[in-house]
Amino acid sequence: MEPTRLPFLCFEDSYAEYRPLALDYWTGIVVNGRFKWAASVDEISERHGVRKKDVTGLVKLAASAANLDIRCSNCGYPQELSSRSSFTTRVYGNFLCPSCMEARNRALMERKEQEERQKSADQRNLIAELCQRNHTFRYDDIGYLNAVIVFSIMLASDEACEHGTFQQSDGLHLCASTALSAKLLSRLFNAGILGIQKTTPWQAIELGAGDSWSYYPHRVHWEFAQDLDDRSYSAIMALLGEIIDEREDDPEYGQAVAELWRMLAYDDALDHLTQEVDDYCLPDVRVGPKTEEAIWHALEHFSIPQVRREIANVVKNAAALSQHRDFVRRRALNTIPGNLISYVDRAVSEGWQVSPILHNWQNEEPVLLTVLFNRVLGTGLPGFKTLSNGVLKTSILADPNAEDR
């Protein structure tokens, strides 16, 4: 056994009666090269006739302890000890005393706040610059698909129709998912049809390296470009309606319809799959090539609401499978793509009548879906119930092989 080892102790005269207690508490010995405390807290409690839970508090009153072997890398002050564990715990890296640690954290916080202030100022300056750019568009030359998207936004937002502005675009319910609606808003922005309002919050913009920047489409306050022929926004909506009503007379009609239906159909199927999986508390959906292939296989033969039913059935079966003790939940989820393909194959080969899952046509289905079938195709709800990708290629596209997914 080697000599006793103590931290540096500074005693308080006001509590001199507890000095022996403090000495016993902080006394340690080195046995076979390893440090250990000379007496346990239980032994100290019994020796001095105090309750075990009061030992640490009385020691702190009697003496303050410091480890002279460990000093603050900034000011050189020794490490203050609050308990035995702080004395025996190894310190990694540069040690900082509480005062220096507080000062460093305060400096880091101030620097971060300064950086945030500068960042927000740069973002506001960028928004102001974007708002000052010439923002006009010739709506007579708008493409068919863009006309449908703009018309749908104006249909969903009175503010957009009257004043050409709108915000909180994720609440317009253009598509089943906000991911697709964000892509469509970006499409219009890149085409020069949408611009950024000066009221856009700076959090909508992200600055990148150099002059690069990006934005969150649903956080932006949008405004439509003014018409080069000085039409009002309500007149622009009327013009868009006329363009949409041309249908087959517009050379872009067939390809635009096919592209829009496929975007909306895949988005709806994936959104419905996610909702069904969430309802059964299964693990999050991981969309890989097999899941994508299964969804497109279903859409090739069945309409959007029929695919909803098929997805609901296979997810229900997967949820039941996940209840088996020898089947983990992730494995049950992984059966969905293969089962969906098999379900569709059997439904086609046996001629099943798959009943569609429908929402309220006027108020709950995505706006772009209702515009597509009510105005663009002119088939309404009956067409929505029956139009599949296979039917789309043979009945709407002039050349069935012109567009592949």
C-alpha cells in the first residue's frame, strides 16, 4: 500500500467541526498502482454519526477541493471538485474551468448570433434583388401543361385569381403530396411564370457557396408575372381556360395530358401507400426500384382509385403478417412490392372488378386531379375511376409508343 493521496483542500473556519469528515471523505490510497478511496461513504457516515445523504453536503461546507494536477488550459486555475466522481473521472482534451467554459460558450453563442444576423441580412438582400427583376410573361405563348398548373392554382386560390399572389402553397392541395406540388411550383418559377414577393420570409431562402442559392417552394410568397398584354389576373385565368379547352387542337395536348396524369398517378399511389403504412404503424416506407416498379405495374392496368384499393389490401395483409412472432415488421413491409405485383397479375388474369377508393370529388381530391378530369379530359369522375396508363396510351396519345415512363 502506498501513501495516502488527497486533493488540495481549502477549509472553511465556520464549519471547523466537519473538517475530520472532509478529510476522511477526500482521503484516498494507491493499491497496486490503482487509486481507491480509503473509506466508503457508508463507513464515513457511520464513523461520524451523520446520515449518508448528508455526507456530501457537509463536506462541501467544510472544505472546497481542487485537483492541482489538472488545470484550466486558458487561465491555469485548478479543477474544482464537487464530488469524488469528479476527482476520479478522466479528463479528455483541454480542460476548461467553469468560468472559462461559460465565457467560451457565450462567445460562441454571440458569434453564432452574428452569423445568423448576417445570413438573414444576405437572404433579405437576395429576396429584394429578386423582387426588383423585370417580371412579365406572354401568357398567349404558355405551354399546355403550364397552363393547366397555373389555372389550377388560380382555381384553388381567390387571391391568386384576383391579385396574382399567394402564399402557404402547401395548403392549396394541388397534389396528393407536397413534394410534387413543390416541384410544380419550381417548374413555373424556372419558366418565368412565378416570381418571389418582397414579403417572402428570409427562412425561405438558403444561401450556398459563391452566388448559388436555393429555396423552399412552400415557404415562398409567390406572385404571377404580369401579362405582357396587360391583362388582369382574372382575364389571364379566362385565357388559360380557353387554352385548356382547345384540347386536341393544341399540339402539346397529348403529351401534356400523359405527363400530368403520370405525375399525379404515381404521386397519389405513393402517398396512399405511405398513409396506409402509417395507419398500421409499420416502419417508414423505403422507396426503391421494386416499389416503383410495383406501383407502375399497378397503374398500367388500373386507375388511380383502383390502385388505392389494391395498395390498401396488400398493406393490410402485410400488417397481419407482421403480427406473427416469427416475422419482423420490416420484413413484413418488404413483402408489399412483390405482393402488389402478384395481386395486379391475378386481378388482370381473372378479370376482377376492383372497387375504387374515392374521396369527395369536389372538396377532398387534389385540385389538379379534378381539373385534369373535369376540364382537360372532360370525363369527370367516371373517367377518374377507369383511366389507367394502358388506356391513356391507346386512347389519348396519338402514338402509343411516343412516351414511356
